[in-house]
Amino acid sequence: MQAKDPISSNPAKGASQPAALPSSRLIQALCFVLFFSVMNATMFNVALPNIAADYQLKPSSVSWIVTGYSVLYALGSLLFGKLADKYPMKRLITIGLLLFAAGSVLGFFSTSYPVVLMARFIQAAGASCVPALVMLIPIRFYPPEKRGAVMGVIASTIAFSSGIGPIVGGFIAGHFHWTGLFLLSVAAPIALPFIRKSLPHEVLRQGEKIDLIGAGALGISVTAFMLSVTQSNVWWLLTGIIMLVLFVVRVNSVSNPFIRLSLFRISGFTNGLIVAFVGMFTVFGIFLTVPMLLSSIHHMNAQSIGFVMFPAAIIAVFMGRLGGKLVDRRGTRFTLYVAFSMLTIGLLCLSAVSGLLPWVIGLSLIFLNSALTFMQSSLAKEVSSALPKEQTGIGMGIYNLIIFMSGAISGAVMSKVVEFNWGSVNFTAVSVPTTFGTVYFSLAVLAVLNIGWVYLKIGRQEAALLRSAVKI
């Protein structure tokens, strides 16, 4: 099957030339680097106590290894998305992966905490190219009827690497030394030559320059907001609000702003972001609190917790492919119904069995991990389909940023909520009522509300077209 190459091979005439679809091995290579990018973000969590002990650090200080990485990862994803609207992907992914490898080497040979932090920041700056560009390649080089399947493979990789990250981190930190976590990520650029060879040729797009002042204002605003949440600091919140106001003023005063506010008037894009934020808030809340549950109530160590969560991550690999195909066949709206229904069932199960044996909790996680892959495939296609071609990069960058911010906010909120005793209102418990059971029931209510928003706002036109196609 042939697809139109959206990048003109003859800029003077502006005509598009037909090009064959990229090799399926391109997606495999991209998933290879995505695996290391996502795993790198999660496997350091379990090593924080070891790092704190080595450098005699307080928890608030050592947490910057994760917090700083997350902030730069989110901002970098947005910036790489914007750059992809102008510069060839080959160039961007080469720069990103080489930065990622350089940060990994620096971290492995680090001898002081400031160098460790610098290495993590360089890693984040480089690794952030991966989610931005991996999301864009199916949009730019695959026809709409094939994008869901490709994004399903990507979602499977994210689920698997997220699940295996803590296990790998715990094994390396426990049996060797935590600096080995850096060395593992040096393998990511191995796939770079194949990616460069497989990506279709693109030319540098002529046109508007990137508004660096606007980008800086937005970057400071996002950083301040995320720090206000993770550190519960009102001054960071105030800084974020001030910089956001300055960013809006900048957008309205220049002809080529970093982000065009007209994007948010596109219904499919804006509503997709809302559903993504609420959905990912729910999922990240689960992934944060389940280890807390297994540790505080079932007294399990980090490695045992990883083994409880791992089977659900493996099953999600296969479910992600199924979800991608479902998006292409039945549409984003139907797939989101399935995703949030599984999410609700999984949360209600967790609410009921949080006081039971760990393996029962592990079974409940199967619904939740599978729901995540379905959600990622359908939302990525919904959001990307609503975007103008010339703004797909920045649009998907915003989408990635929203997901990262929802994770940061969810982590901060859930960490505070579980400090209170809500066990007495865990009426769904089949054994010992727990605070966690109450939290999971509350998240289930949030998932149901998201189903209602999908019904009202998402994919109505697409559903009508699918019904028409069935009648024909």
C-alpha cells in the first residue's frame, strides 16, 4: 500500500511525491530506544536509598534525581515536538540519542552528587526526543487506517518498559552498584544507524522561526508548576502563574508564537487532552500507590513488589497490539470505552482486595495495565488526527507534556491522600478495609466520569463515519 509523503521532495514546486511505507523494522528499532528511554525514567526510583546513603543526602535532596529528570523530560518532549515541525527527524533523533548516551557515560563514571545530577539532566534532555518523535513517525509516515496498530505496538513497549524498570533497577542496585543503571542506557544508540537508514528523507522546512523567548517563558512556567506540585511550594506556583501570563502576552504579541492558541479551539485536540490528563492521572495514581500498598500492608521489599507487578506488564505487551488494531477497526471512541471500562473494573477489584494476598492484587493489575495500552493507542490517534499537518509536532509535544504533568500531579496528590486513615469508608473491601481501597474506589469514580466525557465529546464524527461505512 502506498502513502503520500507529507514532506515535499521538491520544495520549489511544493509537490508531494508518493513514497513506500517505512519498513516494519523501523518501528521495532524505535521501540528498542523507547524501551531504554522509559525504563530509565522508572528504574532509578528503587536506587534512591542507595544513592542517598553513598552521598549522605536527605530524601528531599536525592529526589532531584527523579524530579529533575521528569521536568526536563517533559519540557524536552515539547521542544523536540516543535523542532520536528521544522527540522528533519533524522537529525533530531541523532542529537537526542547521542546526548542520552553521553549523559549515561558521565553518570557511570561520576564521583560526586552534582555530577550525578548533571548526568541525569543530560540523559533527560536527550531521552526526551524519543516520546516526541516516536509518536510523530506513525502520524507523518503512515496512513490513518494503519496508525492505531503502530501506536498499539508503541503502547505495549511503554507498558512493558515501565513494568520492568523497577525490577531491573532493584536487581542492579542490589547485586552490583547503582551506577550500573547509567551504563545500561548506553545501549540505546545501537539502533540509531538503522533508524537513520529507515526514516524517509525529509528536507529542512522553510518558514517561521522558533520563538525562543516564548519557549523560555513556557518552560519556566511548566517547571515552576511541576515543582510547586512535587514540593508543595506556593512560591513556585505563583512563579508558574506569572510566567504563564507572560507567555500568553508573548503569544498575542508576535506573528510566529511558540504555540498558537488557536490549537486549543480544535475540539478533538482539546477534549483529547482533557481525557488524557484525567485518564493518566488515574493510572499514575495506581502505579504509585500499589508499591506503597504492598510495602506498608504486606511488608514486601522492592524486588518482590516488582515481581508482583511484572506479570501484568507482560500481558499488557500483547494487549497493546490488540488495542491498536481495535482503534483502526472500531475507532477511538469505542476503544476508549473499552479502556476506561477495564480501568474501572480493575480499580473496583483493587478496592475490594487491597487487604488480601499480594498475588490477588497482581491479578487485578492486569485490567489496569491493559487499560493503559488501549488508552494510549486511542488517545494518540484521536489527538493527532485533529491536528493540522504543519502543527503535528508541537501538538503532540503538548500531548506528551500533559501526560507528564498529570503524572507529577497524581504523584503529589496520591502521596498526600494515603497519609490519612480512610479505611473506615472502604465499604467495597471483601477482607480488611484499607485506606488504599478507598483511594482506588475514588479513582474508579473518576474513570466513570471520564467515560461520560468521552461519550459527550470524543469521536462523535468518527463514530458516524464508521456507522455509515458499515451500512454501505
